[in-house]
Amino acid sequence: MAKVLFIRYKKAQGVKDGGEVGHAAHFAAMCELFGRENVTDYAVNDLTRRRSVRELLSGVVGMLFGRYMGLSHNKLKEIERLATDCDYVLIDRSVFGYIAKYLKERGVKATLFCFFHNVEEKYFADKMGQWVPWRRLVLRCVDNNDRMSCDYADKVLALNSRDSEEIERRYGRKADGLIPVTVEDKATAPTEEKRVNEKLRCLFVGAYFTANVEGIQWFMNEVMSLTDVELTVVGKGMSRLKPVRSDVRVLSDVPELRPVMEEADVVVLPIFKGSGMKVKTCESLMWGKNIVGSKEAFVGYDVDKKSVGGECETAEEFVAALSRIREERWSVWNTVSRSAYEKHYSHAAMMKSWRGIFGLD
């Protein structure tokens, strides 16, 4: 059986962010394809243990030489040692294109895959404020690493066609394969049909991140001033969200989404910038939710937007979509959302894509 070295950005404890959900899904796929005993899991940053000051400084200094945060010379040597005994190396984040360059230049024979979860320069430009002193350094570093991923990987993978086209525009290479976002299936269809409440219970799920913060604050200021709905905000680090309306409930670092998903009538996703695909959209499809979101929230998703809720860019469009759901007394369980998840974004759908990538179908 072939052996795989799986390289992820970080190993962390507690509530997973979107990137960690993606890493977990891809690692599970490698284990299913090749057997857990044949997959080596390597995290460039192990956040489950305390790191020394020297280690942290080494990671920062490395960015001056093109190595993204945490990738030291010692770690590169360790990765080379592990890769030498493997048939495949999956670098599950394109910001570590330097690893692909390093391994190729040292003659490692394993087939190298680099996965673009975002077009990273665009992602970090949206994430970092203009005032951040090291913004230019970080953007140059991630941009160069994306380029190295394209220059040195045997196969480049992405989430959707938009990212593939952007990768080609920037770096002259399209993705060799597309594997959309996947989340673990935790939902069960209700035994009894339940209709939405007269006063809609809206839910926003997302970590404390610039695009999420700007989007949900816009929703509170612009949409909630035009319609009477309840809103719950759930996400890693969202206790820092300020200011918050007095009628909005904020739950930070929730370990289990089931209770808030099941009580919600509709998930709102006012996200207006970004790259890749939004994990929160996939989670909402998995839970069979009504979804009212922006164009960006639906990028990469093959779903009938009107049937799941609506695609909206203005406050008036959000109000109209929410009003339609309330006035028509939609079911809380949206079968169109759930069917889209099962067909395109379930574990089974992901495995079919991975088998195609490795020629195992």
C-alpha cells in the first residue's frame, strides 16, 4: 500500500475554525484511501503544546526568507526525512509552497500535491487591516508561496473553479482537480415537520475574522433596522464582537452546533469578500437549513439559491428573502439544502473526488 505524508498548518485544541475543518476532512480521506497506518500526520505548528520564545521568533524570522509562519529549517529537514519514505506528499495549505520547492530541489521522489484552500494573497489582504505594520511582508510571503506551490507541485488542487481561474491568472497554472468543502454529517431529518416562527430566529455562524465581523455588523445595522427578527451569533472568538445590539445573542467557542442549528429558522450569511468556499455554508446545507446569504457566501456551491432561501447583496434584498420565508411559513428543515449537501458536499462525494485524483476510481 502506498504511503502518504500529510502536512497541515496547525494542530490545535478546542473549537475548530474553517481551515481546521478542511484539514480534518482531507486527513480522514487519506486514511480511508490508504489506511491510517500508512498516513503520517505532520503539523507545522503544534498548538497543543507550549512553544518556546526561540521557536516563535524563528517562525517570524523565517518569513523574511520566504517561509510562512512556523516553518523553520529544522522542520524542513524533518519533513524531508519523512517524505523520503513516502509515495505521496499532500501539502494541505498552499502557503507552504516553500516545502514543495525544498523537497523538489533535494530530489525527493514522492508525488507532491498542494491544496489551495484560498488564493492566499487575496485571503490575507481581506483578513489584515491596512494599518498592520507587517502587512506587506505577509502578503509578499504568502503570494510567493502560492507561486512556489504552482511551480513545484506535481498536482495543484483547489476548492472551486473561481479559485482555479484566479490561480491561473496569477501564476499561470490551473488547478489539476477540484475538491469542494466537506463537513462531517451530524444531522438527522426531523420526525415531525416544524414551521418557522412568526418572528424569525436567525443564526450567523463564523469565527471572529474581518469578513465575518464586517458582515454581521452590517446585518445588525442595516437589515435588523428594517425587519423584526431574532439573531444569534455563534463562532470561535466572537465574544470580542463589538458593538452588539442589545437584542442580539452572542455565543463564543460553542463546542457543538446542533442545539443552535436546530432552533434556528434561517441561517444568514452576509459575507461580502473572501476567497475559497465558506465552510459555514456547507454546515448550513448539512443541517438542512434555510439559508439567506450573499453571492460570496454561495461561491462554489451548486444549489438553487431561491429554493434554499435567497442570494442577496442589499439590505432590502435580505429583508425581502426573510419576509418570504416567514410569510410562506417555510419548513425549518429545507430538503433542497440537505439534498445539495448529500449530492455534492458529503463525505461520500468528497471520497469520489479524491479517488479520481489518485486514479483509484
